[in-house]
Amino acid sequence: MLASQRRERILAQVRAHGAVRVADLVTSLDVSDMTVRRDIAELARAGLVRRVHGGAVAPDTPARSTDEPGFEAKRTWAGAEKAAVARAALADVEPGQSVALSAGSTTWLLAQMIAGDPTLRPLTVVTNGLRVADVLHAAGDDALEVVLTGGTRTPSDALVGPVADATLERLRVDRTFLGVHGLDPDGATTPNLAEAATDRALVRCAAATTVLADRTKWGTVGLARICGYDEVDTLVVDAGLAPAARAHLAAAVDRLVLAPVPASSTPATPADPAPALAAADHRSTP
């Protein structure tokens, strides 16, 4: 097969599915890993695809590999979708549990819902998110115990670093709810190296992990890898995710939950609680 023919096939897959993995192309094209990477590099130079860790995505897919926006900026993006994702994830919180919530705008919405639901008591919440802790403390409920990890504060109000990591190494929780900066074909990423390490500690301390991500996270690739899909028990995304990306994720994780977003929804804020939304479960097949 000529190089031009290989590149046409790679480009066709990117256009059809939004993303491709190097490992899959090696198999389907029957060429070496290096050959596939050279082809992707040529397509990227022509502006036809964008290279990401482990593959390529469509050139118009958003990417902020090293930019770490502040919390106030993040919470204004995809507000309705984040509210839907948080509401669907709430179904996995049960009274009597110990759970961990990472820092982030979607987990902050989940914390609001936990704080506002007295039926989810008693509950212990471990978090490295200052905004998450503030919401839970404001509930003023003795049956809602909040454990802060400590650590160094990031622009997104996360506590990270050796202190946070050491705390989490000594804890065990039933489930971690993990907000992420981006999802690529291979897993979850963040632009902050220290935050990635602390997020990995959050995953390791849990019996199960739920990743929360709205549709805009797909194809966004941060500098640091958090985890692969084999480490994720449940992935909650909004139902607006493109069909090709949905199919990829359904095959990659044990359980994919699709959260519907009403067309009339508006971004959720502390003064505008997120609407109650039903989650649609989609389990991947072998």
C-alpha cells in the first residue's frame, strides 16, 4: 500500500470516528508503529488531523494541553451538561458510604447535590477540592463528615502534591468521583503534573472509580495522564457526545452512563441548583 493510500485511510477514520489510535492503525494497515506515526505527522503538518498521545483526532477538536483555567472560568463552560452528568453520578452515592470527590466544577455540582440531600446520611467525603469542601461544610450536617487531604493549592482550587498524595495513600473509600480535564482514546488527562499524581492517588484509594466528563472533554488532551479506561469502573457523560466517541467509550469501560440534557436547561450556579435528571445506563458488551 502506498503512503498516500495509508494516509487517506487514516484520514477517513478520523473523519468517521473523530479519533484514531496508533495501535489500531498498526493492525488495520499491517504496518509498523513508526510508519503510522510518520503518516499521522504528515497529516498533522497538512492541518488535516491533530496529533494526540497515542493517536490523532479531528483538527477542530478543542485542545488545551498545558492551560489550566481557574475554577470560575471552568464552571461557566457546558453548565447544563455538567449538571446532567453530576445528577447521573449522584445515583452511585449511598448512605453509609465513604466516597472521594476530586477537585473540579462537575464534582463541585455533585457536592451541591450531596449537601442538599439529607437522605444520603451518614456519609463521609474525602476531597482535595477546596470548593467541594466549602459546599459540604456549608450544609452544617454532623452526619456529613468532610476530610480534606491538605496539600498545595492550584489555580483550579485543588490541593495537590506530596502531602495530599501521602494522605490518600493511607485512606480507603468505596468510590472515587473523578472530574477530568480531557478524555482521549486512551484515557483521562489533566494539564497539571502534580494534580495528575494526586488524581491517581484518588483512584488507587477507591474500590471503584467513576469519571465525570461532559461532551467537551472528548478529544481534549492534557499534558499529564491520569489513568486508562481499564482503571475506570463507570464513566458518566452527557448524551450529546458524538456517536463515534460514545461507541469507543462504551467498548473501553465497564459501564457507560449517558445523562440526558433538556434543551431548555441553563448552566447551574450555587443560586440556580441543577435540575433533577434521569441517567440512562449503557453497558458495554465484550
